[in-house]
Amino acid sequence: MTLSDFEALLKAATPSVHHFEAEKAQPPYIVYSEYRKRYDYADNRPQRGIYRVQVEYYTRNRSDPAGGRIESLLTENGIPFTYMMMYDRELRLVHHLYDCEVCFDGPV
């Protein structure tokens, strides 16, 4: 899966998806950013690459159904994740955070 594929997957949950920042976006919206890359090795050769990606979903509604759609899409596509939810007082929005591991295609 490429990061473009991953973005397309997120757009199935909500159409407003941004990479790294979303300064003027109106909720609900998603911001995702990859923050680490590692490789799995076998026989001293890289076999696959894995991005750590944070997916942040901002909404006014704690029970917004898109949050459930994000979880379902990640699970259905075999993408492991951890989940947290908090309230951002500065933005006055509910902040759902999914910390994911995304295997990527291409030369390793």
C-alpha cells in the first residue's frame, strides 16, 4: 500500500483528508502524517517497509459515525492501530487519534 492508497482509504470515511496539516479545514476532517519508517529483514535483506502513521480525526460530535468507519476500514484492510480519544479545548473539537502501521510497496 502506498501513502496515496492509504489517503484514498481514509477518504472513504470522510472526504476532507489532509496530509500533515489542515489549517483552514472545517470539521469534520482528517489529518494524517507518517512519522517513522522501518524495514523488516530476513536473511540480511529488507523484506518490507512499514510506516508509522498518525491519523487524527477532528469533529464536533463525540459519537460521529465516521470514527467508526475509520476503525472498520483500518481493520478490514489489516492495518493494526491503537486508538485514543480526547477533547481539544483550544480547537473546541473532539480529537480521535489512530496510531497505525502501514506496510508499503516499492523497492526496499
